[in-house]
Amino acid sequence: KLDVETTQIGLTGYSGGAHAAAWGAQLSKSHAPELNVVAAAIGGLPVNMKNTLLQLNKGFCAGLSLAGVVGQYNA
């Protein structure tokens, strides 16, 4: 049986799971202080959609913005 106070816990996530791992690491001290979260490994973070759309809107690929929004809406 693991001792939650001394067992070192690492969180990991990729893509959407990276958000959960990052937030879990950030909130662990206030939300679950009994857990000894010592690390988080996150990868494939989704991009900032607003910044991406603003950059796409400046070039010849501006039409892709609509396709991206429709894809996100349907996901």
C-alpha cells in the first residue's frame, strides 16, 4: 500500500491530457495537499486558438480559419 504523503507522484499527459496534467500540477498544493506531486511531463499542447486565427487571417490561408473553427465546433 502506498503512503500518499511520501510517495512521489508525477503527472503526464499529451494533447488534451496535457492540459489536465498541467492544471493538476498547478492546483495540487491547493486542491490536494495530501498528495506529493513532484513533477509533470506535458506534450503536444493544443495551440492558442485566438493567436492562430489572428495569424492565419493575415495571409493567403485566411480561408483555413473557417475550416479550423468548423472542425473545432464539430469535435
